[in-house]
Amino acid sequence: MIAVEPLTARALARPFGAFLLGVVVGVAGTGVHRWQQPWGLVLALAAVVAAGVLVRAWTGWVGMLALALGVFGVVSLLGQSGPGGDVVVAAQPVGYAWYLGGLAVALAGLAPRRWFGEHGAAAVEPSATAGASPART
């Protein structure tokens, strides 16, 4: 059964913060994706994946959706031609790879839920240590 968080200001602020993070990562990634090919693209996609992991641990699926909307929205907006006909995301392989970088967010979201908990896979269950006395040094 999935626990639903009550609708509080904090619950509303988390997806909004994830959306703003997506906007920042989208702008920064768009600015750097053509720098020193392919390393600029690798750096931009790594930032998207890192933001995806952060948001998944912080907010869950709603935040992942907000992050993806922020990144994809900004990249799509910056991919439009400007007044002089210039584009920031060119119709080249590196530009297409950056457009598809939003899929990196989805891939981070597909990681197992236990990777994003407060305790790692090696955490000991409380019932296993209930009768044990603490070690003294």
C-alpha cells in the first residue's frame, strides 16, 4: 500500500523546487552541451542524471515528473529559433542527444526504490537487534 503525504505547504514546495531545479539544469546543460564535444554533452547529461537521483530521493515520482517538465520545457524553448534565426540547440547529433537527455531522468527514476531510502541495503532491521546489548569498548 502506498502512503499518501498530506497536502501541506512542504508537500507542494517539493515538486515546485524540483521543477525549478529542472529549469536550472536545463539552462546550464543547454549552455554547455556543445562545449568540447563530446565532454560538454557528457557533463550536461551527468547533471540531468544527478538531479534525477536527487529529486527521486527527495520527492519521489511527482518530483521526477516536475524535474522532467522543467528540463524538457527549457530545452524545447531554447531549441526554437530566435529573432535572427539563431538556435542554441542545433539540429545536429549533439543537439538531438541533448533533447533526448530528458530520458536520463526517467532512467534515474527506474532505479529500485531501496536505493533512495534513508538506510542502504545493508541496514539492520530493528527486530534483529531488539534483544542485543550494545557493545562496550
